[in-house]
Amino acid sequence: MEKAREYLGLKGYVTSYLTEKLAGDKVITAYHDLFKVEASFRMAKTDLKACRPMFHHERDSIEAHLTIVFAALAVTRHLTETSGYSIKRIITALRPVRDVMIRIRGQHVMAETPLEGDAADIVAKLRESAGH
């Protein structure tokens, strides 16, 4: 019991690299990077529903599909890191937001959904990060 208490709160990392080749802080950094990659794939699979069966047979189609998935991941990462919200919360907040340009008798009328709550906060943070 006493030995177990000594290790409480400590986390160990195992690698096949020698300490002369890869210092401990580099091992931890690599582990955290791996965690980010795994989180991205979980996000692609669940939130983006990107890993459903693909019915592509041509190399160009497969590469196009994967390009779209990775672009969606990049956009998702930017949105979540900039806003501080989860992608699920962003989607829920922004789904009802619609802007539409209507042409009536030659005049253009803009109809906008008023931004409130999380939607207003998300858009404000994105505008701020873009310098607007």
C-alpha cells in the first residue's frame, strides 16, 4: 500500500527510444501530439460522421473524399480552438442561423437571423480572431 501511495499522481511513459536520442520532455510532447491525432479521428468519426462506408472505387474519388474529411477536421479544430466550444455545441448553436438575400421587384433584401447566446459568442470570437 505504501509503495502504491508513493506513485500516486505520477504518470509513466514508455518508449523504445534511448534517452540519449529522445529526451523525456520530447516523449511527453510526442504523446500529447498522438492524443490530438486520436481525438481528431474520434471527432471525424462521431461529430463529422466522416468515417461512414465510402462507396468510391476510383483513386481520385477516394483522395477527394479524404481531402474533404481532413479539410473538415482542420476547420473544426480552428472553430473549437478559437471559440472554446465543442464542435457539437457549435453545430447546435449555429444550425438555426440563416442569412438569405431575397430579390423582390428588382430590390435586394437581406434577411438575417439575429445572433443570440452561444451563437453570438461563437461568431464574436471568430470575428475577433480574424481581426474584424
